[in-house]
Amino acid sequence: MNWMAKTRPNAAAATARLNPGPSTLQGSTSNVRISNGLKEFLWLISDVPHGRVLDLGPVWQSTVAFFVEKGYRISTEDLLRTWKDFQTDEEERQRAAISVEGEKVTQAMLAEKFLEKALQYPSEHFHGVLAWDLLDYFDPQVVPFLLERLFTSLYPGGVVLTLFHSRAAERYHRYRIVDSQTIELVPSPTIAVHAHVFQNRELMDLFGKFRSSKTFVGRDQVRESLFLK
């Protein structure tokens, strides 16, 4: 899976490294998004027979059916909800620990403990990961630990699709796939507040182990970014 190695039926292969491109919302009030990022993600994994995909959002029947019908094996882990439940439990333990030991638990310590049970997959297991916009909702200190685990779980040549907001999101959404170039933004009860707006340099540092990247910037200023291992 490689932008340079693959040829497109109707266009030359695009080079990789944060190259902006079009991506739009269908109407100002629509929750349906035309996703060039998803289209590119599917193109990159299209050569893999029975490829394995990890969706880091909730289970949607439409998303599961979409990949199964195309011959992919899909796993789902609602990572942000799992993290918030874990964080709530740990905060209770922290309060008790501080009063007894006088030691505060850091976000890095929490991340390491969280990953003792979360994202437990074999190395080089997945060919694609759908991370959606969840990295925007994690504490910036936690994100590098998550990316390290995702990098390890990706097969060489595997790809991660992420979304980044250029400003704090006004409303919390979940994402499900409608078709090969369309995703639906599902308004949902807020699990976590928008934690951080990532700048390009931060993203390049965070994804520094990945070989290449490509970004599509939508009219809503949401960046769809792909990172190739």
C-alpha cells in the first residue's frame, strides 16, 4: 500500500506530505459528509485480500456491513468511551491515593495503565485504522502513547485515517460509513470535551514514525489526514 507504487484508473498517483485537497459537506445543515479521506483510505487497502480494519468508534451495523461485503475483517473498539470510563474510575482512586501517599498520578502514568487492557492487538495485525476525530478529545500527553500502540498494531504499509478540527468542535459527533466516499456525522451525547487543536508541526512530530502523510481540507476546516506506515 503506497501512494507512489499504486496507479489510479483516472488520475496519476498523488505524492504524500500534507497536500490539501477538496472535501465538502453536502449542505450547511446536512450530517452527511463527502469524504475524500475515506475514498483514499479504501484505495490504499484495496490490494489486500481479506484485509483487517480497526474502527475506533462505536459499532455501527452500516459500517460493519460495508466492510464485510467488501471482504474485509473489521474489529471495533470504542476507544474514547473506554478511556473516559477508565479515567473516571482512576480519578476516584487518585483522590484516595493522594490523601494516603501524597503522590499525584500523571496523565502519562494513566495512559500506560490504560493500555495494559486497551488496544490489545498483535503487532502488524491491521491494514487500516479508522481513528476519526478522537485524538482531538484526548489529553495531548496521552496521544503519543495511543499512536505508539496503533503504529505497532499496523502492518507495514498500513494506513490510519484521522480527522482534526481547526477550532474546538461545536458539537460532539460519532461517525459511520454510508458508502465508499460518504460518512454520516451522528450527533451524540458528549463523552468528552474537545481537548486540543493540533498544528501541522505537532502532527508531523506525533506521526514521525510514519513514512508519509496526506491531508484533505474541507470547507468546514476539518482536516482529513492519512498516515502511511
